Amino acid sequence: MPIFFGVRIASALVLLKLSATHLPVHGFTVFAQLMAFAALLNLIAVGGTQNGVIREAAAAEDHAALGAVHGAALAIWAIAAPVIGLGVLIGAPAIADLLIDAPHRWPLIASQAALGLAAGPGQIWCSILSGRGRASFSLAAQAAGLLAATVTAAWLISRHQAEFAALAFAAGPLLTMALAFVFARPLHLALAPAGVVRTEVRRLLGYSASIAATTGFSAIMLFGLRSIYRDHFGVTTLGYWMAANRISDLSTQFLGLFMVQFFVPHVATLTEDAQRRRLVVQCAAAGTAVMAGALLVFTLGAPLLVHLFLADTYLPAIPVIRTYMIGDTMRVLVSLAMFSAFARGRPGRYAAIEIATLAMMAAITLTLIGMGDPRAPQIGYASAYALSAGIAVLLFLMRRRPGGAGNAIRAASPLR
């Protein structure tokens, strides 16, 4: 896992540096927006079932149960991919206008969707590998696709081709899919009978619905806020926000990877509440320490780090990046609350925590934009996650209360 995280960080830093150096601020913003869209497509390609497949594969008691998970995930992809693809194709001009202010570039959006959706089975096989304790194979397949995509995208960025670089990066998961198919063969994955698959489809759709709800709400909210922010403060200031967003993504990637590859499979197999609480506390301490350490390093060496990994053009973005990293530190506790609920088979609670936090961020950001404050995005982000983290910790501590009130709080706690 640390090796794969290193590959992801190296990829992100290379693309960040090259896009900041070889592209104007407008081109950097276009590339960042298209990369965000590609990440969204990657998540919804299989109906948002990736984390649910990991959880169900980990909990599968025999080969037949694993076959049901496999068949159900493929069935969801076979239905979701054409529906999503058609929707993107119809709305491609509007999506291109929203993302890059260029509706005539709709073929680029359609091409990104085709690549992302076609690679869906690879995500299913990687998720099953992770759930069955073969995360090294899953991460190796993902790393190979990521490296190939990074090299191609970096070459295109050096030639000032921001749009085609994003398109090339979206093709990387196709290599991951081919490798994941080979790595998953020793599991002898089969397709269970239709009746069993239908039952598992309903179970996976519960997880999928939570992912789809949070992803859809997050995408609509962020792309909408960026469009409003651009109209109020201009493309250059939006570029500073996007740069901070990219740095924040770097600092939280390992957190998300840890949650999906380690935390969820382990919590899904624990049967005692005391064991789960102990794991949550240990992960909270470690995650907060890592994020706080990153914040400290950036605070001490911000000008040098921005010069090395971005460009001097982005020195005005330092306060934005620093505030975002404060929010990232708060995000550790919120992520633990979300993924604890997810691993315990409560995807609705997972979605509720994320959507409530994002709604608070949107409300704070819109209020500050209306007041003419260009610091709106970073203040909204840090404030929302700080509030959600405080609520999660309060509920977690109050679960120790004896009696009826304690039992009620115990049932409601998002960290349960």
C-alpha cells in the first residue's frame, strides 16, 4: 500500500508540476477540471459499487457467495455503463460548457466517458482482489495503468495539449483492466445462478446508492460552485482554488486508500464492538498525525514547496492551500465516521454524513461568495469538516454513557 501510494503521489506531483509549468493558468484550470471529470467517471463506471464489492467480497463465506458478488457487480456495470454513456453523450455540450467553458469541445467529453465506462470490469476485479486479501495484486494492476497514463499525459502536457493529456490519462484504466483479469484468475471467479445474483444486486445497490448519492451531490455542488466562483472572481482566482484542490487531493489520497484497502475489510470482519472502537481510535490518531505533519511541513516551507511542485505563479495560492490542509486534518475523523458506517453495512448513514458535510460547505461558501470574499472555498471546506468532525467525536464519546440514553446514542453514533 505505501508503494502504491508513492506511485500515486509521484504521478500527481509530476502532472501537477508539468501542468503548472507548461500551461497557462487557464490551461491548468481546464486540465484540472477534466481530470476531476475523469475521476467522477471512474467512480460511476460500475454504478459506484467498488467499495461495496470490497466489503461484500471480504464478508463472502465461500466460493459461491463470492461468485454472487462477482456476477452482481458485472450485471450492474452492464446496465449502468450504457445508461450513463447515453446520458453523457446527450449532455456533452452542456458538460463541456460547465467544465471548460467550451461547448464545442463536446467530443472530448464523450470520449472521456467512453474510455472510463469501458474499463469498469477492471475496477470490479481489483475490488474483489482487495476484498479477498490480495490487495497487492489489485494495487499492482492499478499502478501499471497509472504509470502508463502518467507518462502519456506528461508528454502531451509538455506539448501544451491540456485536453488530450486528460483524455490520455483516462485511457490508463484499460491497462489496469487487462492486468486485473489475469491476477483474478486464481480466484476462479464464476457467475452464480440468476436468483442468487439478483439478491446480491439488491445488496450492492444499497452501497451503490450511497456512493452515487455522495458522488453526484459532490460533483454537482463542486462544479456548480466553481462556475459561480469563476463568474464572481475570474479564471485566475479559480485556478488558485483548483491548485489548492489538487494539493488537498494529494494529502487525502492515502487516507482514502487506507480506508478502502485496509479499514473497511478489517472492520467488516470484526464482531466485537470493543475491537472496532479500538481500531477507530488507533486509525484516528495515526491519520490525524499524518495530516498534521503534512500541514506543518507545508507551513514551514510553503514558498519553496510551491516553487518546486507548482510554479511561482501560484505563490498567491499559499493561504488557500494551507487552509485546505487544515480541513484535510479535520477530514480524518469524518472519513472514519463514514467508513465505519459503510463497513458495518449502513451505507445510508455513510451517505448522510458526507452529504451533510458537503451541504454545510456549499452553504458557507455561497454565503461568503455573496459577501464578495474570495476566501470562500477554503473557509467553507475547513469549517464544514471541522463541524462534522466535532459532531462525530462528540457522539463517539457519548456512547460510553450507561443506561437508556447511552443505548440510544450508541445506535445513532456514526462511528458505530
